[in-house]
Amino acid sequence: MKILITGGAGFIGSHVVRLFTNKYPQYSICNLDKLTYAGNLENLKDVERKPNYQFFKGDIVDANFISQLFEQEKFDAVIHLAAESHVDRSISNPLEFVNTNVIGTVNLLNAAKQTWATGTPNPASGFRHLFYHVSTDEVYGTLGDTGMFTEETPYDPHSPYSASKAASDHFVRAYHDTYKLPVVISNCSNNYGPNHFPEKLIPLCIHNIKSNKPLPIYGKGENVRDWLYVEDHASAIDVIFHTATLGSTYNIGGHNEWKNIDVIRLLCKIMDSKLGRPEGTSEQLITFVKDRAGHDLRYAIDSTKLQRELSWQPSLQFEEGLAKTVDWYLANENWLNNVTSGDYKKYYEEQYAKR
Ligand code: NAD
Ligand code: DAU
């Protein structure tokens, strides 16, 4: 089976590429990524020479490029992660999010529809065509103090990012209903772990604690997020990819709600201990700043359907996952330095441009 994974050089995509490349040597894994500021091939150093892995640099917004790539490579399945993913950037530049997240997704749907219109997959070989769209819990909007998002919660996005992801989800469902395209969607809560770009709350604060810089907490830090270790998201994608019913949706989350301020206090405590600083040192860096516009108060994902139907379980407790994440960032100073200085772009130029 030849699988196209889009956005494989990003945070979650790189963990999905690693899992699939290592676990399924019989599959051919093709990673398509534009290498925006968020795409970093250093994330995939350990798998880039595997015989079942290939990288394609390209833009999902370029319809001609996408249709030619599908014609040439004849992918059997797609796992679509490529996106603009940062809410704050979507507030400054919404159109970029419409282009990548909506137009880019529709380009991929069109190419898959075109390629799969002829030639039926061979059930005897155990594979089926599948367009797997990786989405977010933010499409459901925001919760008050109680309740959880289920797969039936009506869409109610508030940021340009979540509006663009909601639109892309609707297009994926529309292609299933109208053209019978075999699709699956999952909506996941906040991920954390290695290779997370340091513009997002947890890696930004790890970086700032290390460098003794202020930790910017929006508003009063009372917003709640439901955190899941990134490898647990990748393992859920693996299970859903292989066993979900076509046309279905699954919520993914770890039943792990935390107020932002409590996450950062825990992170400060872990980092004080790992850096050999007296307890309470890093907390002094906490700085309350102007709130994010349209800031969703609380997300909480009910992933009962995934746990019950497909027997998926998260593997890590938050305290354990956060300590593991801090260890990774402390052991990979070069990764963080390259990303914050912009030097990581040179990696692609050196490794690929001359091939
Ligand atoms: P990321 O920003 O770290 O990575 C996105 C990747 O997509 C990058 O490698 C980037 O180069 C690539 N990309 C962007 N625009 C592209 C384009 N036009 N053509 C080709 N490639 C392009 O994002 P992430 O946090 O890894 O998120 C991956 C997916 O998972 C996204 O679809 C996001 O909406 C979804 N998601 C993320 C989270 C989270 O907590 N990070 C949670 C739930 C769902
Ligand atoms: O819920 C899933 C979503 O989680 C994904 O779809 C998004 O791609 C991903 O970026 C993430 O969105 P959030 O907006 O929740 O993540 P972020 O790390 O930007 O912010 C987490 C919380 O921390 C949020 O309430 C805003 C707050 N925050 C964030 C930053 C960057 C701060 O208080 N200070 C900050 O500097």
C-alpha cells in the first residue's frame, strides 16, 4: 500500500510518519510537505534513509502539482495533516488559513476522487482506498464549566483557524456523501510532546524557562485545554486508519483537562527540578498578558466512541508525559536552537536540494 501523508515534517505529522514507516515496512510512506516555518525535516532524521520512505516538497494549494503527483504516484490512501495550525497566526492572517486548510484540502479531495474513480482496491490484499482527514476539537467551539464534546456536538468554530478546519471537515463529508469518496475524520484535543514548534504554549514556555524569559499567560490563565501526548495521537491515527468504518468520525482525547496556569506551574516545577534550580524560581517568570481575541474558554473531548469501538487507550499520564517532553527538549538543545534561529531550513537545502 502506498500512503500519502501530508504535513509529515510538522509536529504531529512527523510522529505519524515515524510510526508508520517503522511499524509497516511493507507500506510505502510518501511525505508531502511545503516546509513552511512549521515544517522541519530534522524531525525525521531517523527515518529519512529507510527504503519505504520518500519525501516530496510541494504545496497542497497548487492544484496542478497535486493532481500530477497523484497521477504519477497512484497513492492508495491519504492521511492528511498539512495545515496552518496556530490560532494566533490565524488572527493576524486568516486568508493563509483559508488557502491551506480549505483550498488545499479540496485539492487533495479532487485528486483522490479523480485517481480512485477507476480501479477498485483489491479486498484480498487487505487494503482499501481511504482519505483520512486529521482535524481538531476546536471545530466544536467552546464549553462552559461542564460538558464534553462528542461526535454529535454541533460545529461552532470561533477563530479563523477553527473556522477553516471546520470548513475542511465539511468538504470531506460532502465528498463522501456526494461522490462516495471513502473518508474518515478524527477530531483531536491539544497535543504536546517532542518536536512541538515553540510558538505553542508548552514548548514556548519550556524555551523561555530555559532562557529565563517571561512566560506570557493570556488573560488570567483560566482557559482549559485537554492535553494528549503526541505519540498517543499517532497511535489513535494508526488504529482509526486501519479499522474505522468508512464515513465515520472519531474524537481523540485523553480525559486530561488542565487550566493553562496550572499547566505552567507544573512545568515550572518540573523544570526547576531538572535544571537544579530552587523550587519556585521559574514561576517568577509567569507574566499575565492581554488575552487572545475570541479566546475559547474550555475544551474537553469525550473519546468514549474510539475507546469502546476501536479499543484505543492513551498510554501516558500528563505528569509523566510532560516530564518526558521536558527531557526531550533539554537533550535536544540543537533542535530548539535551530528552530528559534531559523537555521533548520538549511537542513532541507543541504540534504535534498543537491539530490
Ligand atoms: P504543524 O503546524 O506543526 O505542521 C503542519 C505541517 O504542514 C508543516 O510541516 C507544514 O510545513 C505543512 N504545511 C503547511 N502548509 C502546507 C501546504 N500548503 N502544503 C503542504 N504542506 C504544508 O501542525 P501540527 O500541530 O502538527 O498539526 C497537524 C494537523 O493536526 C493539523 O491539521 C492540525 O489542524 C491538526 N491538529 C493539531 C493539534 C495540535 O494540538 N497541534 C490537535 C488536533 C489536530
Ligand atoms: O485543541 C486542538 C488545538 O490545540 C489544535 O487544533 C491547534 O492546532 C493547536 O495549536 C492547539 O490550539 P490552542 O490555541 O489551544 O494551543 P496554544 O498552544 O496556542 O494555546 C494553548 C492555550 O494557552 C490557549 O488557551 C492559549 C494559551 N496561550 C497560548 C500561548 C501561545 C497562552 O496563554 N500564552 C501563549 O503564549
